[in-house]
Amino acid sequence: MKWRWNDAIKWKKVILISITFLILSMTFGESFHSYANERLRDRNQNQGVTLANDQLSINSILEPTYATTLAGYKKEGYQPADQPEIVMKADQHSAFGGTEPVTETVDGLSALVWDSTTPWMEWSVDVPQDGLYNLALRYYPLSGKRLPIQRELLIDGESPFREAQRIYFFRNWVDRGDPAQNNQGDDVRPKQIEKPQWLDLSVADGNGLYPEPFQFYLTAGKHVIRMNYLVEPIAIDEIRLTAPEQLPSYAEMEQTYTEQGYKPSQQVNVKVQAENNPMKSDPTIRRESNGDPLMEPAGDGRIRLNAFGDWRWRKGGQKASWTFSVPKDGLYKIGLKFGQWWGDGLPSYRQILIDGKVPFKELEQYPFSYSRNWRIETLHKDNEQTGEADPMLLYLTEGEHVITMIAQVGPYQSIIEALTADTQRLSDLYRRIIMVTGPTPDPNFEYELGKKVPTLIDDLKIIADGLLVQMDALNALSDVEPSTVNSLRMMNHTFEKMIRNPDIIPRQLSELSNSQTSLSTLLMGLQNVPLVLDYILVSSPDTKYPKVKSNVFQKSVSTFKNFMASFTKDYTGVGSVYDKETGRETEPVIEVWVSRGKEWAEIMKEMAEEDFTPKTGIRININTLPAGQLNSGSVNTLLLAASSGRAPDVATGVDAHLPVEFAIRDASVDLTQFPDYEEVSKRFLAGSLIPFKYNGGNYALPETQDFNLLVYRKDILKELGVSIPQTWDEVYAMLPILQQNGMQMSYPITQLGFMPFLYQNGGEYYKENGTKSALDSPEAFQAFTEWTELYTNYKFPVMANFFNRFRTGEMPIGIVDYVTYVQLSTAAPELIGRWGVSPSPGHKKPDNTIDRTTGGAVQSVAIFKQSKRQKEAWEFLKWWTSTEIQLQFGQELEALLGVEARWNTANMDALSQLPWPEDDLKALKDQWKYYKEQPYVLGGYFTGRNIDNAWNRVVLGGMNIRESLEKGIKDINKELDAKQKEFGFIPKN
């Protein structure tokens, strides 16, 4: 009886499950037969297939650092070589790759000219004895993309340490002349020009991490020195192996002065204005303006470029040199009027050279302490016995000398290396934890991480103890405890709690992620060592320096002068401001609005004054607006200006949809009316012109264009054994591997994420000349299904901070835009060498090619109908979008602001010549072969809105895919029809 009862219960369960499955199949039939399920069914057929792809190479990040290598030399007892230098002429190479480099006369010397046609070169050398050697070169920088010249160094086929994989040969930059003044009385910053000359370089770290040149241990016998071409051409005269120089201390140098009978100079005080055109290794360090009333020269209500360096002189390795003369032989002290109010109490460091050499050990890494005020400091050494600062004197002969200052990371190097190792260890630990817990752990579940994650406690203890060591090191460098130490202390407390009770880790998983982000931010801060100079003093030892801290009275007088100047100064424009109404026909004036920062506008203005106006006789007034002000919907500034009859002649940085919106209202100019429009339009990708076409006309030119690229963590993909996906089928095959390891892939959720699927499936946005939506086609339905199933079936995250998750390893792969790409390039130092880029995945076509069609976000330049000088405005558009000017603007912008401001110009020829990394540029070009933007039509603003709404209904609301899309199409067509009737639109065939 008991058996029969259990048997009955079992059959009831079977029947109940069968009925439930039948109901679900009838209710959600479409979901059970979706594209995603078909792919999931077959996913094991190609899961984990690894491509032999060089893009996953991470050898560069596995080499030991120079600090580790040098410690090994000391442990082995290696000593500097004791012998004369060994000289090799560069043209006596032993082997090369590609085209044999030629020997030419370069600036008076016969030298080897090495460009990109020769991938590598080798030189053989016989070393007579074991020992440590420096490597030095005499080189001449040849014209290129204005980047530092870079080579990889190998000795006997191996990289001696990590830093040798990128050796920098810097260029020389100077101001083109003294600052001019515009018609407002403000200084105009001069252009930066290269001043090439023969230079001697002892191979050293180009990022200021180590004060001395690199040392290489060589045994007696034959060795092969190899260099691989990375960036920019160079001419080389000779290569030398030299014995490392041992710098004396100042005490030893002082004894030498006494033995040589050197006497202090008398009544000499030479002042060198720091902004007075020093020679620089980097064009981004420049003249700056400071409003302090005791600056030389003072501003007195105007902008004066009266200082040098400031925040831009913050990167290790940046160098500046000043020339000065002394009237007689003798001992001199050197004083500097400087400001160092960055770094949260930590000092900045500079290496100081006289005539190309560091005089003594104390000037290898000289500290400039933190203070909120300007001050004059004599180069000095603290006397431990008296507690006073004793000036360090230098012996100078009569005549001309050069003082050089090189930004040094200094004592922070060991701290940075240790924190970088902790960051990477924390990232690896975090990934191992989420493999057990998943990215969103259940707070009520006991995961027993102490058992399931080997070495968890040991790794946390290593990180926590390491933070304590770095806190002590930072405190030792600063007079007051910096906030950096407080941040490290909080992290240490968090890790200590986790060590004592591992069961709380799943509930505090976000703390680990936040700690990694905080450590990365601290790393960026420690590598910044800014300094600003007003002037340099070379003086007799008894010279008394003035006080340079301004008082309240002086500041009040300066404020009053600024107030009075405001009554005569025109603040409406950038640079010189011209009267448009009184402009003569021979000197017409046009108004240009720039929707970007002031420095972008200043460069544009300076270039126009130098090139455009002299060539055309047309003057321009430039007005800046905050980025986005020309793109802010129905209340944007352009619309308000046009409504009041005050529209500019030209606007730049305009969002892609606005030119057509104005064309609909007959407020923007059809550029096809100009006879040379077709020729000008060839500068751009055909797909980038699509948004500006309306009813047979073209109403703007592209200025910049965004992109979608695949970024990936090389180290993680290699660890997982997966390839870089080229198609969406390969993406679907990769996803289970990521998810099994607690990882995800990122994809944009806006309607820009829909565009690739639509175009790659053969769909379009509109039909019948833009009067109807084309999203009712089978191709569009399939595209919408694929897009939404990324989130419903494949569980792509709906919202995530990709930048942070990419750094932690939670999202080791994703499709990103230009802003995120630049962010990864500049703000994730711990990922250097660990990530790469590739074209976005696409759909394989019947001919086995891959369709990667996608768009981006185009910004444009347009002319407005209210302009009375449309022909002059067109001349400006042609000039501004030309290859030469876009290239120059991109170079000037990056020289001024750094890589963070890299110009993503829409001019393809200019883009190819800008200093993008070669691998990144190749991926970008491959992607842009398939570039195709969305068209804009009357009422088209409803398309993007309703695509997003349809996505929300499916992904967030669970609505049927077809039903949601059809509702969106109905709303789109309704709005298109209403707008066509409102404007009386008749499409042209």
C-alpha cells in the first residue's frame, strides 16, 4: 500500500511538470525558439577555441623592472667596468630587417638615417672585461609626427628589463618667438616649434622613475645590441658603451673646491626669467599666466604669460633648459622663485644639471617642498648639526652656461612599484573570489572563501602589510601626514577586518573593488610632480633674496587694477575681437561659435590669425560656449540665437541632428550650392555625411566622429584561453566561459547599440525618402531581437561602470566609445601592456567576409541662413576641415593638453597622420571602413526615443519582442506623418 501511494505521488509530479511545460511553451513560444537559444544549443561546438593571435601577447608586462634587475646586480656583486669607452659608428651595423638604412649628411655629420622601413637593427661589439656599462648615443631627431622617438632595446636577443622595451629619444622644442599681444592687451601664447640639433643621450628611463642612466651587465666577449623600431625616424652618428660615472657628494665637491682654491664670487646676481623661451623636451610644458601681484612681469589687469611649467610640468622625464652668463669665475649659489602647491603636502622632485651634467649627488633628485605660497629657495643641504640650510655652491667659469631641470618621480618610484604590484594582486584576488561568489553574492550564504580560494588570507595579509610599509615611506617624505596616507590606512583597516573574518568578504565585495580603484587613483597622483617657476637667480653667496609672498595690500591693489581693466576689455570673444558691423568689404568679419573649451578656441583663433586671415583677408571672431550648449535639445543656444536674429555665421562642435533640424526650418545653408562642395566632401567617410542630408541638400560638414571599438584585457583572455572575437557568433561562444568565471562583457544599451545589428542584418531606419520607418522589415526585427536578447538571454549588464570593471577584471572585454578609450589610455596606469583594441565584432556574410558596419557620434560645422557672409563662411569651413589644418590643430592640441585631448578628426588623411598608437590606428581604420551613420528626417527625433522605449519594454518590462517593436514603429510613423503635415513636406525624388 505504501509503495502504491509513493508511486501515485511520483506520477502526479510528472503530469504536473508536463502540463506546466506545455503552458510555458504556448505562452512563451517565441522565447523558446529565439536566436539566442539556437546559439546556446550549439555553443559547445566552438567554445574556448584559441587563436594564435599576437594581440594577446603580454610578454612586455612579465619582464622584471629595472629596479629589480639593479637589485640583482648588487646582490651578485657586479661592479662598474673600469676601462675607456667603446665607440661603434651607427652605419657599421651587423644586421637589419626590411630596407637597409642609408647614410646621409645630417646637419654636418655623416649619420645613419633610420625610419619605419627598417623594423630592426643590430650592432656587434667586443667587450674586453666583465662589468656594468652605460649605453649612450649621439642622435638627431628627424621630422615625423612630433612624438618622442621610441625604440625597443635588446641585448643578445633578450630584453634586459621591462623599461628597456621603450627607450625615449626626446626632441627639442622652443617658443617661436616672444608672446604677441591681441587688441585686448592680453599676451598670446607663441606656437611651439621644434629646434632639431645633435644630442648626446645616455640611455635612461624616459618617465623619470630612475635618476641615473640604465646600467647593463656585460661579460667579456662578443655581444649583440639590437633595437626595434617603434615610433618616429632618427639619425644616429655613434653608439657608445661607457663606464657608469660615480657622482661625488656635495661634501666631496666642497673639498675639491677648497683644494682647487676656488673663491666665492662677489656682487653678482644674474636673473633668468623662467618663461623666457627655455629649451624643452616636451611642447606641453609652456609659459603660463599667474595673477600674483609680485610676479615678473605683473598682469595689472591683463593676461601676462609670466611663469613657466605649472601643472603641465608634472610628468617624469619632462626637461627644460635655460641659458645664462656670469661675468667672472667663482662659486655661485642658485635660487629659484617657485610654487609647489600640489601633491597634498608631498614634495616634487627635479634633477638639476649644469652644462649637461649633474654636479653632485644631492642634485640628482632635489626636493621642492609643499607650500601654498610663492617663495625663493636657494639650492641647499640641511645641516644636521646646526639645523640650518647650508647653500650648495657651484663653481662656474666666466661666460655662458646652461641649467637644466628634469622632472623626477624620485623616491616615489619604489612606492609606485609596490602599490602597482598590490593593485595587480588585488585584481587577481578579486577575480578568484567572484569565480566562487559571482559578481553579486548572496549576503546570507556562507561561501567558505578561506577554503575555496587558495592563499586568500595570505594574499590579503601581503597587501595589508605592504600598505603599512608604503604609509611609513610617504610619511617620511612629508612634513605633515598627506591624505594619501589616510586613504591607505582605511584600506589597510578594511583588509585587516577581512583577514580576521573571511566570511564577511562576500558582503564587502564592493570594498575590494573600490580599494583597487582608489589605489589606481593614488598611483596616478604619485606620478605627478608639478612645479611652477617665476625666475632663476645665479648669485654670489652673500646675496640677500627679496621676499616674494604678496601681502593683503598688494593683493588689494592688484584686484582694483583688474576691476578697472574690466571696463575697457571685451570679454565676449577669444583673442582679438573685431567690430563686425564696421568691417570693410576688403576685410570682412565672420562670427564663429565653438562648443568646446577655451584652449580649443584659442588654438583655432591663433591658427586663423596666422594662416586663414592672411590668405583670404577674412577676419574671425570666436566665441566659446560650454560643450553641449549647442546640443541641448529644444532650448539650445543656437535655436535661441536664431529666434532672436543673432545666429552666428558658423558654428562648430554641433551635434549631428541639429543641421537638419535647422534645414527643416530653412535656417541653415545647403552646402551643395557651392561649386567645390563635392571635392571638399571627399575628405570624409561617405557614411559620416549621412546625418546632414535632407531632401536633396547637404547642410553641414563632419568635424569629429566617435567610434565603437572592442577593448579587451590581454592577460585575462590569455588566462581563460579564449580568442578575440571577430563575429557575434564567436562572442556568443565566448560568453559561457566568461560567465563561468564570474565575468561579463559590456555593450552599449542606447539605440547606438541597435545600429550595428540593424545595418549588419541589412536593415535601414527609413524608407520612401524618409517618410516612413523601415523598422517593420524582417531584417530590423531580427536586429532588434538580437540586441534585446543580449540582455534577456545572455545577461549582459543593463548598467555598469565599464571603466572600473575593466580595471578590476569583472568585464575583461567590451565595446566602448572614444571617451572610454581615452580614459583607459590615460587614467589606468596599472593596465599598461595588459589591454588592446580590435575592430567591433560583426556578422559573417555568405562570401565569408565580416560585415562590421556601425556608426558613432558625429559633430559638425555648419553655416546659418542669417549670415550675410555665407561665401566667407564657406571659405572658413574649407580651411578648417582641410587635412593640413586639422592635422596642425590636432598636433597643437595634443602638444598643449597631452594625450587626454587627442583630436578624433573626421578628416581621414589628417587622422592617419596624428600620433595614434600604430595598433590602435590600424584597428580604427579597419573599423571605419564600415562606418555608416543614422540619417535624420522630419520627426526623426522620435526614432531613437522609441527604439529606447521598445528596448525598455522588452528588457525591463518583459514585453513580447514583436509587440514592443511594432508599438514603437506605430509611434514613429505617427510622429513622422504629423511633422510632414506640419511643415508641408514634399520629398524630392
